[in-house]
Amino acid sequence: QLKYGLVIHGGAGTILRENMSAEAEKAYRQKLDESLAAGYAILEQGGEATDAVIAAIQVMEQSELFNAAKGAVFTHEGRNEMDASIMRGDDLNAGAVAGVRHIKSPISAAKAVMEQSPHVLLSGAGAEEFATEQGLEMADTSYFFTERRWKSLQRAIEREKPELDHDDQKKAVEKSPKSSLIYSVPEDYKFG
Amino acid sequence: TVGCAALDKNGNLAAGTSTGGMTNKRWNRIGDSPIIGAGTYANNATCAVSSTGHGEYFIRSVVAYDISALMEYQSLSLKEASEKVVIKKLVERGGSGGIIAIDKDGNVSMPFNTKGMYRGFRLSNGEAKIAIYEEE
């Protein structure tokens, strides 16, 4: 039987062991494992690669640990503007959304563009209108808000520089909203 | 930025990427994630790729498609092609980040040129790994 499987990422940057608390590292590894398990379960049952991709990504989209959907970084104006894309290798069909603010799972919107429209990339309000018509779940902007990312924006504004994903390793003490556990997580500074 | 590339039992490949973009971005800046061929690409003849990093460089280098093209036109392996693009070409152009990819035979590659990348894979032959740091 043909080998099957999946591979995932949750962002790159200046991620150093000495700047990662044991609690934060455990949380990241657990969530990555959860993502792999979600995607693998679909493949194991004979599901399609596209569905496995969606399942794996949605686990990370729903986690505050990663820069996607819930936990997305902020623009200069203090907004979350999210992008997503998907492509299938059998027919080279593809779909994407850019600059969306209310779609709970941007990757599901990308899949809808791929499968339910003749287009490849929809952006902004139009993309959200399309997602609504497709019955995708929408969310208030507060769903995507995290204190960690908000503080990161304030620091970036002070420096007047943009940032990307997981970069730099200043320790930041964050308070987990779920467990009240105090742990340090790596900051995300990547200068454009 | 999060992403996934998968190979199913029917030999079909797919790749996806989802991101919040860059902190403090302005002017409706869009990175590579929603741009097919730059941040995401899949082709059953070669591989499926998802990228993370400094988007402008990934766009200019058409990173995801470049890996597939090197496999298709120069017959490079996934490992050779992905490392050439991420470790050599992207670095020469000043771009930082990484990619994850799986090819039509189930080989995986996760090269990056930063200090770390949250990453992992799981295959039907039992191979599996989760890693964060450069030395892992």
C-alpha cells in the first residue's frame, strides 16, 4: 500500500530552548501532536488529503499559541487581518482568502473558494460575503483577540517596525486565560 | 503562520496555509500565505508545500512552486530541492523562514533557516516526529 501521512508547521523564527519555559514548550508540543492526530485520523480512514489538511490546520487555528485565526497578530490599526490558502495536487485546483476579519476558520474559507467558486483568491469584505453565503461560521473580532498579541503590537508600534511570526526570545510573562497558569512564552519579533 | 501538507491513500497530495500575517503591518499588506505558488503549492507529480516566514521574500522567490519545479525539471529529490530553495537560494536573497513538504512517495522535508520552527510529521509506516529547535 502506498505510504500516506502528513507534515505540519506552526511558524518559524528565533525560537531558542533557553528562552522557552517548560510549560510553554509542553503546550506547543501537545498542540502540534493534536494537529497531527486530527489530520492523520482522516487519512487513516481513507479520507482525502485536502480534508486532512483542513483538520490539522483548524486545530492550530483554534489555538492561541499560533499566529492564525484565534491568536492572530494585529495590524498597525489594531485589527486581525487573516489570510489562508489551499491547493490540491490531483487537479491543481486552488483557493485562497486574504485580509479577512470575521471568518472563524480562514482555511475553511479558502477551501470553499476552491470548491464553490470559479476563482482562486478573494479578499476583504467580498471574501467574507462569499463565506457567509457558503454558510461558514463567522465570529466577532473579539474571538481572535489575545492579550499576548496585543502587547506585541504595542511594543512594535513603539519601535515603529513590523513583526512576523515566532522571532526573538525576550521572555514575556503571560497569564493563561484558561488555567491562570503563569508561564513565559517566546516573543514574536521578525522585522520586515 | 500554520500549515499542513498531506498525502492520502489514493496518492493525492494537498497543502494549506493559514496566518494572521505580520504584526504592525499596514496598508492591507498581504504576505505569501494566500498566494498560490509562493507560500502554498501541491502537485501530484511532485510534492505539496506550505511555507512560513518573511512573506515578501517567499513571494519574490516563488518558493513553494520553485521546490516542485526543481523536482520536476531537474529531477531533484524533495530533500535536495527544498534545502536548495530554503537554505541556499532564500538565504542568498535575505529571506528567513522555512517550509514543510511531503512528496508523492511519502518522503517529508522540513528545512528552515531560522533558529527554530514548530514542526512535525506522522507517516503510515510508523515514523513520527515533533520538533521545535534547530538542533532537533
